[in-house]
Amino acid sequence: MREFILGTDWGEDCDDAIAVRVLARAHVNGDIKLLGIAVNACIESSVESLDIFLQNEGIENLPIGLDRSATEGLGNAGKYQNDLLLQGKGRHNEDAEDGVRLYRRLLAGAKGKVDIVEIGFLQIVGDLLSSEGDDISPLSGLELVKEKVAGFWVMAGRWDEEKGTEYNFCHTARGREGASILCKTCPVPITFLGFEIGERVITGKQLPKDDMLKRVLCLYGTPEGRCSWDPLTAELALSGSALAAGYGEVRGYASVDPSDGTNSFVKDPNGPHAYVVAAHETDYYADQIEHLIDVR
């Protein structure tokens, strides 16, 4: 069974919640094992709201990590998280493990290779790759990733432009630096799903009103569905390849300018990085997500 770790800027957009459902459903169905979630954007209700949402999906006590210093530029946060606190009880920010330690612990304890899905800012991943050996493992972060990670699946970048500008790469200074480190030093393959893919695919419109995920979408202000950057990345990761998920791919070497977050790409069929290219109409991809998040 494939094992996964998710990194999310839970607190920002609502497509994170759709992605969490996609992975949670796969976990509950026994298709994958979700080892834990690291939150890379910190608001007061981060951990408790995520924990309550996971409980609603049938998952209790999943390990949650948090970057407590990731409070930069989050003026749009909390639109649905604070409401979720009224729907149940969960663990709090102070109960969460540090994000880098969570990654290190889960990777060190993994018996096989782990897939890492990143749908937010990338400073935790950058710090993981830069980490030294510690009480969890004598291996450095680079060594742990090389030994225990099958690959990264990352929602970030804009790959239909020569110097792409996209939120997850650009929004925070630490995120920009983390993205640059990931592209420069990651010893395993990285597959990117860019802004241009998710922007055109709208999902969540068909959910019934009494569904917690529908409530999230309504509170965010998108009752007719949301652009599907994050759930498409989750579905891509579950599929295991661009081809299996219905995409083409362009291989090569990705880079991110740490000063402004712009992304660049040098094509090389043997490169360790890839970005996906749509091979179908938008309805094809929307239908995949709607099937995965439909109420049971």
C-alpha cells in the first residue's frame, strides 16, 4: 500500500479542503495510508479546524504538524476554519508537532517509500531538505528524502509562461526560499501541477447543502464550486503518473527565483522534474474529482 504525507496551507483557500477529502477518502477506503498532514500557514484555528474536518471524514488522531511561524500574509485566512470550530472539538495548535519534525519522524519510521503531496507554501519542505541529523534520525533531510521518498507532487508554478508567477511560489519570503531549495536540491523526482491546469477546472458544485465540504465552499464564497488546483494535485498523486491521471508531461529542470518566486523551466527528456499538460477537456478532470468527493 502506498503511503502519503500531505503539506497544505490550510487556512488560505478552500480547494485545500477538497484535496483533503480526496486523500482522506482514499485512506478510509484502504487504497492508501495517509501518514500525516503538515500545515504550512498558521492561524489560530489551523489545527483544530483541520482535525474536526478529518473527524468528519472518518479519520481520528491523524498526526498533524504545524509551522507556527508561518503567519506572513494571511489576511484572507479563516473564512471557513473558524466556523468549523462550531461543528466539533479537535486538537489545538499547541498540540501539533513542529512541521519539520513531523516529516522527519514519519519518514524515518516509514518501512517503504512515501509520496509527498504539497499544495501550499514550501518552507517546511525547504527546511526539511536543509535539516541535519537529530534525535529522530542520524540522517540529514536530504538523506532521509533520498532513502524514504518516492517523489513529490506539487501544486505550484505557472508553466505556460516563460517566467511564471504563481501564489504558492511567490506569496511569502520563506515559501520562495523553500521552493528554490526544493528545486535545487531535491534528490527524488518532482511533478508539478501548475496554476494554468487547475484554474479551468471547477469542482464542488454538486455537493449537497448538508455536506461539511459544501459548507466550507459556501463560507469561502464559492458555493458554485472552486478552481481545482489542490484536488487535481491530490488526484494526480493518487494516480501515480501524469499519464494515468490523463495528462501529458514536460520533463526537465525547474527552478524558482528566491527573490520573487518566479519559476523557470529548462526542457530535458531525462530531467528529474516535470510539469503536467492537459490532454483532455476540463469536464474530464472535473468528473474525476466530483467522483472522488461525492457524498456517500
